[in-house]
Amino acid sequence: MTLTAPEPSSAELAARGAARIAWIRSRMPLLAAARTEFARTRPFAGHRIGMSLHLEPKTAVLLETLEAGGAEIVATGNHGSTQDDVVAHLRGAGMTVHGRRDDTLDEHHANLAKVLDATPDILLDNGADLAAGIVARGAAARILGGTEETTSGGDRLRGELAGRIPFPVVVINDSLLKAIGENKHAVGQSVVESFMRLTNLMVPGRRFVVAGYGWCGRGVAHYLRQLGGKVAVVEVDELKAFEAALDGFRVAPMLDLADWGEVFITATGRPGVLGAEFFARVADGAVLANCGHFPWEIDVPALMAGAAEVTRLDEAIERVALPGGRHVVLLAGGRMMNLAGREPKGNSLESMDLGFLLQSLSLERVATAAGSLPAGAQPVPDDIDREIARRMLRAMGADR
């Protein structure tokens, strides 16, 4: 007999979300200080912020901080990473929040459209989905400016959207402070922790291939090695590949490592890193995972098209049988494993306190001085970076 637990009510979900958020809030002193300051200065009064960002407890604290500064929030999450208890709490607190964890991709796109329908004048974007939607609607003139969280979104702003964004967009991921604190150390830690939690496999002695040696890939590779993993790196940029080699990692093309690696983790922001040619060569039993923003680094449609059979082992693990008797294991459907997998935790509280203070102060700069910023994608202003570094060092007690 299979017993199914009843679905929690909205009130139960909201209470669960409130309890989780209370713990997170208590461990984010940088945002607490900003919340107090914003309540005094009200930099976002009269502004509506449209947001597309992972809806999880740390993001809820960011939204509370912006709301304390007078912002009206209209928000949705990213596909596959929304946490329903957090959404229930935010809705109960009066925020307009769209989306559920089990939304289809079409439903996610509809949620993005609802955010834009609310006519925000400031964007808090992740992957440049809102910026692209504004351009497609011909509504860019109403936007004062915004922020972009990710490398993937920065690439879109400087690629397909180049020259089409007449308002400033501060790319948070361009910040060296974020690169070190959040991408290298927090993503590195959370991806390795998520791999261990999702699979219950040991790291020591296992052969890992990390695709990409940007800040996130660096972190993943270093944390795996610190735990005893044997790590190889795939990197198409010659300078980054050179750095990886000097850091002591094996460096080789992906197809040369296909039958060597036991676990493959993509961290590039680029589509099709693991594709049909790789699937034809990959070793039997290999585990495939992605930590990039978009679920396109592993070509999941090509993998499934060539599958003899697909067995879902749990909500985060699929066993994909390939022709010839081989199989691979796919984690989190190819989505960001540390936020879309089972019991998602994401990056550490301290790193997101830092990262979301970067968001908060960059959005404050947009709201109060957008005219001083050039149009298009740009890095976090240097004075903001350095001020947050000073605050973070004090919060860490680094001088003790």
C-alpha cells in the first residue's frame, strides 16, 4: 500500500516559509543594516520593481529590504527553482508573486509576462529574461534601469540584446567581490554539497570533469579537489585553461575525457556543452549535472531522443539507458542542481548577504542616479564594491 501525505494548505505553507525566512534573516547582517537605512531614506518610493530571480528564503529577505525602501514588488522565480512555501509567505505579506515549483516552461514564460504587464520601471533580472521581454514589447522607454544577476544574463545583454537596451543595467556578476565571495566559494561549496546530498556518492577518489573555469567552475573544481576528488577541467579560453593547468588540474577537450570522467558538471553559461557526440562516447554510469543558470548546457532533448529507456529514480535523479547497454544518470533534469534539485539550499547565507547587498545598493543607485550611468550592461560601480567589501570584512570579524 502506498500512502500519500496530504498537500499542505496555503496557511501551512506560509507558516513554513515564515519560519525558514526568520532563520535566514537572522544571519544576514548586511541586509539588516541596509533595511534600516532604506526605511529611513526610502530610495524606491514611487517605483515598481519587476523581478525574475530564484524565489527561495534568501531572496525573500532581499525583497523585504527593497520593500522597506518604498518599492512596490512584482515578482516571479526562475524555472524549476521556486520554493512554494516562500511564495506563500510573500503573498501573505502582500507582495505580488507569481509562480510555483512545478510550473512548466510555458507557465514560467507566462509568469514573466505577468511581471511585465504590471509595468515596472526598474528591473531585477536573472538571465536577462525581463530585459529581453521589454525589448520585444517595444517598452524600453518606460524603464529607468535595472540589475542583472548572472553571467548568462550579462552575455545576453552584450550579445543578442547589444545596442537595444537604452537604460543602464548593472551586471552584479561583473563584480570581483561577487566573483570571489559568491561564485568561487559559495557556488563551489553548494554544488559539491548538492552533488553529495542528491546522490549520496562519495567524492574522494572519484573522477570529476568540470566544464568551464570561470569563477563558478574554479570554485567547483577546487572544492572537489579539497574533498579528495580527481578533477579535470575543460575550458575553451586559452588563458583560463592555462590557469587551470597551473592550478594543478588536468586540462583536456571534453571528448577526450568522456570515457575518463565519472561525474560531469557544467559551469559555462553556454548551450550544448554536453551534446550528442559526447553522449555517444560517455562512460557507462556517468553522472551528468549542471550548475549554470540556463538548463541548456546539457542537451537534454538530444539525450532523451537517443535514450532506449528513461527511469525516474526520484524527483532529482533520472537513469537514462543508452543504446549498447550503457546508461547515464541525469541530475535535476539538467537545471541548476543546487537550486532545482531535491531539498535545495543554494549558496551560503553569508555569500548571499554580500551578493544581495550588491543588488540592493546597485538598485538604489539606479533609482536615485540613473542619469549618471551609461546605457546598457555595465559593472557594479567601484565605490559600491569597495564599500561592501569593507562592510563584509567587519561582519566577518576579519581583523580579530
